[in-house]
Amino acid sequence: MALYSYSWLILFSPLFSFVVIVFGTRMWDLLSRKSVEATATHEEKEEAEEESDIHEMKVQGPKGEDQTFLDIEDPKVPRLTPGARISAYLGIVIMALACIYSWILLLASTGVIPGFPMPAGGVPVFSYNWFTQATASYTLAFRVDNLAISMMVVVTTVSLLVQFYSQGYMERSSGYARFYAYLSLFTFSMLDITFAQNFLVIFIGWELVGLSSYLLIGFWINKRAKPDEDRLSPASASIEAFITTRIGDVGFIIGIMILFTSTGTFDFAQLATRVGTMDKALLTTAMILVFCGAIGKSAQFPLHVWLPPAMEGPTPVSALIHAATMVAAGVYMVARTFPLFAAAGPQAFEVVAWVGAFTALFAASIAMCQRDFKRVLAFSTISQLGYMFVGLGVAGSAYGPGPGMFHLFTHAFFKALLFLGAGSVLHALHHATHHEEQRMDKMGGLAAFMPITAITWLVATLSIAGFPFFAGFYSKESLIGLAFDSGHYAIWAVTLFTAGLTGFYMLRAYILAFGGKGGAWGGLWGKAELYRGEGHPHESPLTMTIPLVLLAIASVAAGYWFGIYGYLQPGASFDVGRFFADYKTWVGVVVSIAGLGVAYAIYARIEYARIHEYVESHAVLRTLHRILLNKYYMDTLYNLLIKYGVLGLSHVEQAFDMYIVDGLVNGVAQVITLFGRDLRHTETGRVQAYMIGFFGGVAVLAIVVIALVAYVK
Amino acid sequence: MIFTSDLTWILFLPVLGALAVLATPVRIARWMALLFSAATFALSLAIFIRIAVNGYNFGSLANPADSYNAPWINFNAGSFHFVVNYFLGVDGLALPMVILNALLTMLAIIGGWHKTRVKEYMALILLLETGVMGVFISLDLFLFFLFWEVELAPMFLLIGIWGNEHIKHTVFGDMPGRIYSAWKFLLYTFFGSIFMLAGILLLYFNEGGTTASMQFFLTHMPGGNVSFLGITMSLQLLIFLLIYLAFAIKIPMFPFHTWLPDAHTDAPTEVSVILAGILLKMGAYGLIRICLTLLPVGIQQFSGWLAILAVINILYGAGICLVQTDMKRLIAYSSVSHMGVVLLGVAAAAGLTGTAQLAFRTAALTGASIQMFSHGIITGLLFFCVGVIYDHAHTREIAVFGGVARVMPVLATFFTFAGLASLGLPGLAGFVAEYMTFTASFKIWAAVTAASVFTMILTASYLLWMLKRVFYGPFNLKWKLLPDATLRESLPLISLASVIVLVGIYPAFLINMLNPSLTAIMQTVTTALH
Amino acid sequence: MFQVYDLYLLGPELSLTLLALVVILVDLFIKRFIVTTIVAFVGLLLPLGILISQAASLDFSQPHRAFYGMLVVDPYAIFFGFIFLFIAFMMILMSYRYIQKYVRSGAEFYTLLLFSITGMMLMASTGELISIYISYELASIPLYVMAGLLRTGERSAEAAIKYVLLGAMSSAILLYGFALLYGLTGTTDLMGIAAAIRTGVAPGNPLLMVASVLILAGFGFKISAVPFHMWAPDIYEGSPTVSTAFFSVGSKSAGFAALIRVFIDGGLGQVNYTSLLIIFCIVAILTMTFGNIVAAVQTNVKRLMAYSSIAQAGYILTGVIASLSDKNTNGISASLFFIAVYVVTNLGAFSGIIALANATGGERLEDFRGLARRSPLVAACTALCLLSLAGIPPLAGFMSKVFIFTAVWNQGLGWLVVIALLNTVVSLVYYGNIVRSMYFDAPPKPDYFRPSPTIATSITVATAGLLVLFFGAQLLLAVADPSAGSLLAFLIGK
Amino acid sequence: MDLATLLFWIVAVILVGSALLVVGLNNIVHSALALVVVFAMAAGIYLLANAEFIAIVQILIYAGAVTILILFALMLTRTVNIQTNSNPINKYWWLGVIISALVGATILFAVTVSPHFVTPASSALGYSAHNSTCPLPPNNVVYIGNLLYSPTCYSYVLPFEIASVVLLVAIIGAIVIGREEE
Amino acid sequence: MLTLNHFLVLGAVLFCIGLYGAIVKRNAIAVLMGIEIMLNAVNITLVGFSLFNTAKPYSTYLTGQIFAIFIITVAAAEAAVALAMVISIYRKRSTVDVTDFDMMKW
């Protein structure tokens, strides 16, 4: 028990790092820098940041005047201050401790370390009451149970690796300490969700995750947008991420409100017992609304639009967001509230499954045509998250959240690997070209320069594609099969098809970046001359490659934790024998390999430029390519909606304020003034006019009074 | 003697300060102002600590934790009595407002350290503090009304003298913005207050006309119906409407809100801070203290409309923020939106009869009360931030900036922090209030609350968008020499940010302070509406 | 029976008359204006002393009457006596420098002032129509002259002739009203009139009402109630500012003193109460509304103050209305309180205007620009006085308004209160406008001027008075109520 | 119709006629002369109303002093064409007609329909200023003298005293006004 | 038979005429003449009342006449002041036309 109840240490350790960095090391840094700057000469100041990343751009100002803007991509300092270094080490060490603790918890709760059985219903670790009155209670409560531990392991592990990796990726960044602070905050937010015992806490974590992503995506504050590459500025991307997910949050909180006002509690356990008395339709509505939150955070259709631009953040952040934290939050939340979904009408799970399935297909189709290295991964994430929701939606109470969480678990590792690998590539390209480069048509053959990255990336590719015996194979094929078994044949078909697409686009990306026609292993292993960009890339430093290797191992190994079904839901189990015996498993494998094969056939066998020409020359393909490249024009549609719908309405309100409300008020004032101006002219200055007024008044009053006396006395 | 009560001192220390400021040379006057405002703040904290130490029972209207009652005017002529008592008291509802007032005034004095005509400025700020303080601690309706009016003149002068010279209102000739806005503020508020007086008189005479003590009306609620211009309504509703009009203008509630953006745009920073931070709370405080507590039947009959107006406030205010080009105007409209949350909470608290859903209604009211406090500090912080950037750049036009976080990292941090607090980020003050209000109000006004929640999107949009346009994105070279916030300018920022975090992560101290008061209010309401 | 004791009761007025004569004699022999001023000022202590001794020594359980009931010394009269003496003191303080600069015949100004004060005190303390009329003329004729005393002034002469012509008209109509009242009741003694009306006049009698209207018109002229107000703006504007100040406070309070005395003591409201009430309400509403709305567009401050004084008269009238039904004192108490506060406030405001006029000669709104920079004391005190007139706390004006409206509300006239309150919103515009000029605008010249010591004293006293009357409202109310009560004692039947 | 009535009618007609002349004549001097007739005829009316003293006072003060004053003023303010149109009327004359008529009509209506000299019940009079028991004087003048100055019987001594001050004030005022600028 | 109404009607008619004169005559002295006629009208009314006073205790018997005497006195004083003013303004403006006296208005 004590082992579990001290797990709040895990929860608060990243917060501790955050606080220490923000108020300790960073403040120390700032203060000491101030004093340095005060004495520094002009030249020294210039040295404070390398100018290589800074570009001037001329822009027409709002009033037609010329304005000069500085586009600063990734400001670097000549050397890191001690404070910054300490910040990083602190973050990493603390995260490592937390990670170790959470692994111990996992091992203990699975029984590998005997003697610490997890009590049913979990162990409360920390709680704090805001307000309680009769049936309404607002309490911050944290609890640890198996589900939490499984998620906690993912979060801490990936965070640790990302933090470790960032030492290399963020080298000499002027925001080094800030970055670590944000990473810690991000981890804390996610752990908050993980430990949540009730909707209040999960919502807090939910929003904090939004905040952390906002901060991290917008980490490079002065970077410009690149419209020619269809890329937003980090500042815009961060807002888009925050606001889009908030749209989902509205549904989420309305769902919470329905549950809360119907039962008087936010607590998951209490809710599970109390929802039985709720109106079924209302509960179903509430759960669908709660799922809206997941749609937003996990970037499901139609709120997926934030995720691709979120790639504007530093790549380790992308890894963290996509693998372990933000997007996983939605899945975790549905898993966490699984009993409530189960108690609701079947429509709730149907919605979850269908949204997942559709998103999986939708995102996969877009991913096929993207040119941006990271964006392919972004859409692959969206697609894979769709799988997870399918897993949750079709599982039913027999399997519980197992299938979905299993895929989340495996996906966390291989997707983190993919992103960190991509980061490694970008890092190398940045060094080679001295500017940011993410377009795959400027890559190619990179395997020759950076073998570790390439091989680990290939492992991850195969894993995500569901190649047999990699981690993704188990988690993905099992939930596709589950869709069929549970009678969702359409979903099964869709996910199956999507599996093929997954293989296609992942291998396409791999070959475009690392391989190419004429490379070794039939084009899978690139050569130096296949490189289409400038400069000479090099393999990344050890701080970056070590996490890649570790994750590559995990990308295979994670799939062998078959006990996860039973771990998460007593009674459920992953029947390995049946899995291998099932023909559907192998159908899935065939489809995946078909996808891989097609990709191989096209991209490893044909030069990239020729493929492009062919597509451009073919009307149908060209149109299709355009549509997919532009993501079905969803962004355009949303932009129009905001510009003319939302802002239009705002302008109408503004006009209403200005002309109707203020018009009325000012009008009254003007009428009174005019009235006064007229009335003052009764004073003509002529004394006899005054007499007329005087006696006229007397006469009128006298007449009135005579009339009054006659009638009212 | 009235001077034995600390409430008297909290009320008159600022006046003494104002006199001291006027009497001393400029160099000393600033420190005098700071000294007296700090003393007031310290005194308010002392009251808090004294009560907190003694078992944390902050009492309620019927039984305030600290009160003082002395006869002031007691005029009797036959059946006519005009009785005004010097009846002060703080309970859990008033004390947070008192502390907030003292704090923000002190910070405003720090913020306005280098104003022109600084002596008058400091003196007026201090006088304003007294007026507002009086509103929060008077327990006599006439006294309440009196203090309600006291604040007018200093505010009028503060906006008019130190306001923005920019001519933008051409309706009345070339009137500089500061003058137009000062007028607008003055006339709107005064217009509202006359109806409040009418309402108070109606209430006063209906209940015997022997005392205007709020405690008295707790047990003597008007009943019956009145016919007015052919419309029959309950007497309480009529009184409520009359009194509420003043509060509605102050809060400000749609459609009486247009004075606020103008006043904020043209007022100097520190005055905006006080205006948004405290003066708006006077309306909300009055709504809870007088309308809800003393006129539960009236407000209950109006609560449906109140809820609808609340959602209009929330969404309309937020929506209009999106197209603002002036930072202060944007924040002003955001105040409209945020104060709507208070309205919603109160509407929920009054929304049902009897003890139905009492827990949720209490929670909603608690949320609304926390919102009052948290909006005060958050908007205060926002305005201070705008003030810093305005002092340095001499413009508040959003469009002319870009990426200035590069040269103003400290300010950018605080501004972003404030923006995040304002959009209801957990861990900060705004979240506690909004979350409680929304979740609890949903029980009473489901559709309205559900609609209100959409403000989450809008609030995030306009705030982050504004921050982005000002601080983030490519850096506009025009501002390369823009200095960051100085230590003096940072002081208010730091203090308010700390309070925001404190309330955000440990709201219990505030909730426990409010709880006895609000429970008692709900008790009254349920008894009256049984 | 005439008794010597009666002379004691007449003491304040007698000594004032004496003082007026002394002043003119002193001027005759000692051609130093300062001496005249000091004599006038110090001499005022005598009537003040007598008044104080009356207030302190007399037993007011019964009104003290002298000269066959024509002189009534009751708390009401004493209350007004103090007000008028206060006005006299303040006027001498305010006018010293101004007279030296702008007014011819300084000593005569004081003499006329003192005579007028005598008349006003008598207006408040006579209980018989003939005496009231004569007092009315005694108070008025000096005013006509004072209007024309500006040294360089066609405007002043014009104001004087307008004033005298209209004044004579108004006294003619007042006389007609008195004559009709006499014809109706056969007596000119107010008590007798009240008794006759109570027992002899049937409800629905038009003569009583017409007489009331004519009397209202006559006194309405004095208090400048619409539509009998039309003299006020022109004469306020054209007269020497010190005279204007005196008109605005003296003429008005005397008018109200007599109006209330005649209508309440004479019991005119005993029959046809509703009709009289409606007439008064019409007049009051017109007065408030017209005064406020037109004041809002004025640019000459004296003219503005004229309209302001019209509007204020409207408020006071509501208080009178509240007591018309003759059975309660609250309306009159409130009115008395209001008048006292109004006097203090207006004197303060005019002190400011005079101080500015002394320094720059300007009295238009734009002359007030930036006064806060040029003379902070004057600006601050003027602003406080104006805000008090607008009814902003913590100044006595607020109390007086709240109190009068409360009293009116208590009589079931809530709608009248609402109208009056709406009017106060408009009034805020023009009072605020002056404050705006003084504080918001840049001064035309960046100079600094110091008000003369006398003006500084008067403006400070007035401003301090406002604060004192605010915090110590209870004290004044405690005086005002017995004063009002003494007026009603007979009617209530004590 | 008795003699008094007949005389009344004659005097009244002359009175009204000359009053109309006062307001109607275009020559201000003629108007002033007609005013003398008005004053004289008014004195006649007073005589008919048994008010001999007032009649004499009227002749002395009005027909004498005031008329002289007016004539002096006329001379001192002589305008260019005193003969032809020294006494014009303004453009409001029609309003003047209406308003005078209305005022007169209302007063007449009120004064004629109402009873006069309603007697108060003696008990209603709480205060007894009138109850002096003085003998009825032999004639009007003595009676008036008594009423004005008597220290023992009911007399209007206070207004009389005030009136004296009014006259003093008027003298001072007229001098101050009339004095040339220093 | 001479009745009270004779006097009252005469007074009212005279008052109207005086009022008319005061309102329409442009010469300030003529205005004053009108006012004097009005005061005379009041006097006639008072004297008439006095004649028909039926209440007649000692003190009130001749009140109307006393009133009239005071009116005559005061009216004379007032006339003196008014005429002084007329002369005064004539010296400054060379006119006695009251319609010209409109320097102050609005």
C-alpha cells in the first residue's frame, strides 16, 4: 500500500522540476544576465545570440507603411549558462527517478515484484477538498490503479527519453531552461490526468495539457509562417492547437456537467455506481459529449486540424505530444471512463468506434500525399489514434479498455521513436543546410549519413505498419480482429484498408527520407548521392541516438505484454494462441504488407521526380493529389468559417454596440441638448416676453386649477 | 466612539492619506500615499488574520464577524422616520472585496508613481478607495447608497484628467476621449443609482420606514403585489428591478455595458485596474448582498431573464473582443464577458424555489463570488500589463506590435500568464470560479449554461490571438529599443500573479471564507421562497 | 397690547436696520471702504447675538407673537434668521474685493444688503398678509438697486430695469392674490385665514384656488419657479456677481420662507388639497425640468447658475408639496434643510465665481478652463460646492436631496421623486461641466492667482460647511424639524 | 338704480375709458395725462366705497406725486419724436389681449362664484389677536389712524414701521441709481 | 344697488387693461403706467372688499383700506426707484424702449 500511496511523488516531481526551473535556476540566470548586460559592451551583446538564424523580412504595415520584421527561427546562444544546464539535468534526473518509480509500480502491480497486490479500486494518493455541500462536492482527488500505472509508465518513460534527447536537439538554444520547464510542466499535466480520480482533476489536467502544448508548440516565439510550405508560424500553430482542443473541451465539460448535475459527483468510482439511476438517453448524450473532449485532444475528425500545425514546435515536443501525452489523453480518458460508456447506451461506443474508424481512414489517406516529413507522422498519429478509439469502441465490457490501451502502449514507443528519429534527421539537416528543412523532396538517401537513425526508424515503420512480430502487429491486428468479432464488419473493413494505407505511407516516408532508387537493399538503404538537399548531414550525437535505440527495442518488445488486457480489466485476457490461429490476423498482415509493397514498388524503384511528374500529368491523380495534399480543404473551410462566420458575427456585435446601444444613449443626450437649445430661446431677453410668460403661466394655471377644483376638489 | 472600530479606520485611513498627500510636497507625497494605502491593506489583512485565527468563522450578514453600529442620523417626525446608521460590518462575502480593494489601490499607487499632477492623482485614488470600501462594508442601505455615490467624483476626475487625449468621439464635437468617457461613466452610473435610491426608498417605507439596516430586511421581506402602469408585479420584483438597474449598469450587464469599453480605453492604466478590478465588483456585490439576500422573491421571478442576460453577456462580450483593435478595449469587453459568469451564478442561486438543488445553487453562488475576486485580480493584472506596454510604446494598438516578447520577455511572461488566467486555466484563479459556476449552474439553467460554456473557446481565441499579435510571431524591428518592464512596474505584476496562483491552487481559503455568508444567504433565500 | 417686550422680539430686524443706517453714516464720514466693511461685518454680530439670545432664551412651546400677531417669533423664523444672517456675513466676506473692483457705491451696497436682509428676515417672521407684503417689498427694492450697481455696465442697468419692471408686476399679482384671500376670509391674519378656510370654505371653492395660484405666482417669482422664472437668467447674468450671489440665495430662501409660511400657516391646502397638490406638482416638475435642461446648454456660468437655482427651487418645491396636506412636518423639515444647504453651497460656488472674476474678470465657462492649475484652492472648493449641488456625497447636497426625496416618497409621491431623480442626472451634466472645465482642460494662461483673504475665507467656510452639514446632518435636522413643527403647530392643533 | 350706482357707473366708465386711453394712445404725454384721469376717477370710486381717506391719499400721492414723477421722467428721457409715436406697442399685442383676458376672466369667474367673508367659527381660531375691545371710532380717518398707530388697540404698526424703512430704502436706492458715475 | 361685484368687476377689468398696457407698450414709462393701473385695480378690489366686509370684528373692518394705503405707499416708492432706473438706463443707452433691452438673453 505504502508503495502505491507514495506515488504522488511521481505526480509532483515534474511540477517540482518546473517550479525549481522557473523560480530557481531560470531566475538566477535572468538576474545574473541582467548584471552582465549592464556592463557588457555593444559587441558583447551582439554575441549573445547567433545571428545566423535571424532573417529580416519587409512587410506592408496596416496603414501601408513599410515595416521590417525579424524572423528568428531558433535563437542560439554561444554557450549555455550553468543555470540552463542545471535545469536540464534537474529535469532529467527527477524524471528518471519518477520513471524508475513508475516501472517499479508496474512490476509490483503485475506481480513481477511480489507482495504488492493492487487493491481493487486502486489506492487514493492525495486529495484536497474545495467545497462540499450536501450533494455537490468539489474535490481534487488523485488515485493510482492499474490503468493509471500503465499510462504512467508510458508517460514517464517517453518524457524521460525526450528530455534526454533534447539535450542534443536543443543544444545552445537560448530558451534551453525554458524548454525544460515546459517539458516538466507537460509531463506533470499528463500525470495529473493519469492520476485523476474524478472529472474535476482530469479536466484540470486536460487544460494544463492544452497550456503545455500551447507553450511548447509556440516555443520559437519569433519564427515566421511559411505559406509556401503550408506551414503556420509556431505562434499561430500553438493558438490553433489550444483553441481547437478547447472546442472539444466544451463538449467535454458539458458532458461533465450533465453527469455532475445528475449524480452530484465528479468521482469516477461514485459515478459508475450512480449512473445506473440516470436516464439512459441522457447518459448516452453525456458520454458522447465527454467523448468530444477526446475528439479534441486526440485530434479526431473533425477537430484533427490542430495536430499537423503543431509540428511547428521543436521535434521532441512533437514526440511527446504524439506519443505519450496530449493525444493519448483522449484515449486514456475514454479508457478511464470505460465503465460509464459501458453503462450508457450502445450508441456511445458506436460513436467512439465510428469516429475512430473514419478518422483512421481519413488521416491515413491524407498522409499518403504529404511532402513534409513531420506532417506524415502527424497524420499517421491521427490515424493511429483512430485505431485506439476503434479498439475502445468495439471492445465491449468483456475486453474492457485493454485493446485500445494496448495500442496506445505500443504506439507510444514506436511513435516516439518515429518523431525522435525525424528530429534527428531535421537536426542533421539543420546543421547541414543552416536552415530549417522538413520537406522530404530535399532529403533522400539519408541512411548513408545517419545509419542509427535510419535503422531505428525502419523498425518503427514496420512496427506501425503491423509487420509481424513487431509491437504494432499485436496491438493493431488484435483490435482489427476485435472489430470483426464484435460484429462491426464495416469498421473492420475500414480499419483493414487503413492498415494497408499505413504501410504505404510509412514506407513511402522512410524511403523518401532515407532510401531511394538505387540504394542498397533494393533502395531501402540510401546512398550519399541520393541526397537531394544541400550540405553534408551527419549522424546526431549520442544524447539523441541512445533514446532512439532504446525506443527501437521497446517498439518491438512492448507488443509482448499480453497480460495487459487482464491487467486493466480483471477477467479479460489476450489469447495469444487464438490470435495466431485466427485467419483475420493474417488477412491484416497481408493487407499491411501489400501497402508496404506498393510503397516499395513505387518509391524504391522509381525516382522521386518522375513519380511527381506522372501524378501531375494525370488528371484524376492530380486532382486526388491536390485534395489529399490540401487535407480535403478542411483548413480552408475552417478559415472561411472563422473569417466570415465568427468574426463576421463579432463585427455585427461591434456595430450593434456602436450604432444601436451607443446610438441610443448618445441620441438621448443629443435630444436633451437639442431640447435645451430650443428651450433656452424662450428667453428672448425682452422683458415683455417674460411678462407674457409670467401671466400666461398664471392664466394657464388658473384655468387648470378651476377645472381641477370643479372635478377633483 | 466610532474610532475604536477597525472598520472605521479601514474606511478613513485613505481619507487621511489623501489629506496627507495634499499637504506634503511631491517627493514625500508619493510615499505618504503608499504608506497609507499599505496601512489600509495591512489593516484589511489584519482583520482577515484576526478572524482566521479565531476559528475561521467569517460570519454572515445577520452575524458578521466584525461589525460596528452607531446611530448617525435619526430623524423622526410623526410617522416619518429617516434613520441612517453608521453600520459597518464585514462578513465572508465582503472581506475578500475589502482586501481586493486595498490591494489593488496600493498597487495602483505603485503603478502611478510617475504620473503628472501626482499629488492630486494619489489623493483621488485614495478617496476612491474610501468610497468603494464603504460600499463593501456598509450594512445600512442608505449608507450603502451614500458610498455608492461617493466613488463617482474621484473616478470622473481620474478618467477625465489623466485619461487619453485621443479624439475619437465625434458625436459631441471634438471631445477628447477622456472627457467623453468620463462623462459616460458618470452619467451611466448616476443614472443607475437614482433607481437604486428609488428602490431603497420603496423597500424602506414598505417595511415600516424605521430602519434601513440590511439585517432588518433579512427578517422583514416585502410581500404582495403592486400595479404599475397597468402591469401587476410582485412588490419585491419591482424593488429588485429598481435596485438592480444600478448594479446592472455597474456590472455591467448587456445592454448597459457600453460605458465600460470607453471608460477603460480612455482611463489611465491604474484607474482601469481599479475600475475593472473593484468598481465592477460593487455591482456584483450589491447583486448578491442586496438583491439576492434581501429580495429573494423578486430575483427569483427575474432569474430566468437574469440567466439569459448572463449568457448574452458572456457570449456577446467574448464575441466582440475578437474584433477589437485596442488592447484595453479588448480587456474591457472581456470583463463584460467574465462578469456574465457572476450573473449566471447568481441567476442559478436564485433560480429555484425552496430547498430544491440547494447544494448546486450554493455552489453556483460560491463560484460567482470567487469569480468576483478572481476577475478582480486577473483583470487587474491584465491592465497593469497593458499599462506597462503603453507607457513604453505609447500605443495600445494591437496591430502595430509583433513579436515584442523578444525585447520584453518579462512583460510577455506576465501578460501571457494573465491571459491564461483570464481564459480559465486550471491552477489559476479564473478556473476555480468558472468551473464551479458552470458545473453548478447547469443544474438550474441547463441550456443557458451549456451555451455559456462556449465562451471557453471565444475567450481563449481573443486572448491568445491578441497575445500572439503583440508578443509572438516575427519581431517588428520598430520596437527594437523597447525596454522591458522595470522593477517598479513589475511589482504589481508579481504581486497579482502570486495571488492568482494562490487562489488557483488553494481556493479553499477563499471558499471557506465565503461559505458561512453564502450558506446563510441561501438559507434566507430558501426560507423566503418556501 | 403693544409691549416693550415686542421690541426684543423684533430685535434682530431692528438692529439690522440700525446697522444699515450706521454703515451709511460711517461711509459718509470715513471714506475708507475697509472701515465700512469692518463696521458692517462686526455690526452683524449684534443682530446675531440677539437672535442667539432669542433662540436660547425663548420657550418655544408656544410661538411668540408681537404687534398683534403680525410678528411671529417661532423656531421657523429663527431658523431663517440664522440663514439670512449667515448670508449677510458671507456676502460681506465675498463682496469686499469685488466691490472695490467693479461696484460703485460700495457702502450703499452694504446698506442695501442689510436692508434687504432685514426685509427677508421679516418675510420669514411675519404672520399677516400686509406685513408680508411690505417685508416683501423691503426685501425686493434693494435687490432692484443692487442689480444695477455694476460700475461699467449697460448690462447691469438693463438687468436692473428688467428686474424692477418684472418685480413690480409680480408684486401686483401677489397683491391681487392677497386681496382675493382677504376677500374670501375677511382677514389678513394667517391664523385667521387658516381658521376661516378650515371652517368656512367648502371644497371646490375656486376663489381660494385662484388666489393660491396668484400667490404662488407672486412668490414663484421670488423663488424663480417656472413659468415665473424668466427674469432670473438675465438678471443673474447682468448684475454684479456679488448681487447675483445674493439673489440666488437670499431672494430664494426669503421667497420660500414666505411661501411656506403663507401656504402652511395660512392653511391654503386644507381644502381642495388635490388640486393644489397638482398645481404645485406641475410647477415643481416644470421648474426642475426646465431649469436643468436649459442649464445644460449654457456657456455663461452666472446664467448657468441661474438655471441651476431654478432647478434647485424645483427640488425644494417637492419638499413643500410633501407638507401641503398640512399634517406633517417632514416635507418642510426637508425643505428647510435643503434651503440651508443650498444657501451654503451656492454661496460657496459663487465665492469661486467671484474669486475668478476678481482675478480675471471672466465668468464664461471657458474662463474656468484649467482653474485647478491656476488656483487649486478655489477650484477644489468650487468643485466641491458644485458637486454638492449635484448631490454627490460626501457633501451636504447629497444629504439634502436624499432627505427631501425620502420625505416626498413618504407622502406617496414616488413618481415625483423619480422625476426629480431623473432631473438630477441632467443636473450632473452642467455642474460636472464646470468641474470638467476646471480640471480637465488646459488653462488659457499658465499663471497662478491667489484669492483675496476674504474670498478664501468665505469659500473655505462654505466648503467646510458642506462637510460639516454632511457629517452633522443630524444636528441641522434636529433644528429643522422643530422649526417646521412650529409652523404646523396651529394646524395640527397643539 | 340708486344714485350711488349711477355715480359708480359714470365714474367707472370714465375710469375704464381713460385707462384704455393710457394704453391706447400713441403719444406718451397724452397717456400720462389720461393716467391722471384714471387716478382721479379711482379716487372717485374710493369715495363711493366710503373710503374718504384713501381717496384723498390717492389724489395726493398718485394724481400728484406719481404723475409728476412720471412726467419728470418723460421729460428726462425725451426721445426724438415725442409728438407722433412716442408710445408704440410691440408685436405681442395680440398675445397681450389674450392673456389679459384670460387672467381677468379666471379671476372674475373665481371671485364671482365664490362666497366672500366666510366667517371662522370662533373656536377654530386658536389665536386671539383680533379680540381687542376698542370702541368704534367716529369716522373713517380716525379709525384708520387708530388702525395704523394705536398702541392699545389692534393696529398695523409693524407694517407701518416697515413701510417707513421701505421709503428710506427707496430714497437711498433712487439716489444710488440716479447718481452720476464717479 | 351697489354690490361687491361692481367693484370686483371694475377691479378685474382695470387690472386687465393695466396688464395689457404693461405687456404691449414699448416705452418703459408706459409699462410702469400699466403697472400703476394694475395696482390701482388691486386697490379698488380691496376697498370694495372692505366696504362689504360682513365679518366685521373691530380689527378687520377696515383692513382692506389699510392694505390699500400701504399699497399706495409702496407703489409710490417702487415707482420712484423704477423711474430712477429708467433715467439711468436712458443715460447709458439713449432709449427707453424695453424691446431694445435684450443684451442678455438665451
